[in-house]
Amino acid sequence: MIKETRPIGEVRLTPRKLRAALALLGWTVRDLGHASGVGHRPIRLWERGLHRDGNDLAAHLHSFLAAAGVEFHDDGSTWLSDEGGKRPFHAPPLTDP
């Protein structure tokens, strides 16, 4: 089981919430890795709970996605801000990578 991480004062970023954010943005893990400067392999390792700096990576990804307009909520919903308001998106169930 992957342990959730919580950047200070933020809702926890989990692999499920990450997948929801990527779906909202229409991005792949490769796209996120390139755009965030992290690379896709560390993100894949984090999704599996294998990245040695998992908390730092989760905080970085959370901040990057927030800057892209993604909001994570405690109820499991993920929102994307746009000029017309917010569009709700509920995280898909976990699937095998």
C-alpha cells in the first residue's frame, strides 16, 4: 500500500489524485515529467511507493499541478480551474500501471 504524503497545509497527493489531475489536463506521466522537470521515471517510482525522496517529489508535483490550475480536495475530488469557473472531476479508481 502506498502511503499518502501531505505537503504542509495541503491535501495529500496520492497516485489516484495524480491520475485524476493528468486526466483533467489531458497529460501523460511523460508530459508531466517533462513539464515539471522531474522526468517520468521518478514519477512512476513514486506511484509505486519506490521513490527514495517520495515526500519531496509529491510536494513538488503538488505545487506544479496547483500552478497549472489543479485543485485537490479532501473528499477525493479534483478540480481544474478555468476562466469560466471550475470543472469537477472525480478521481478514477486505481489501476495497475
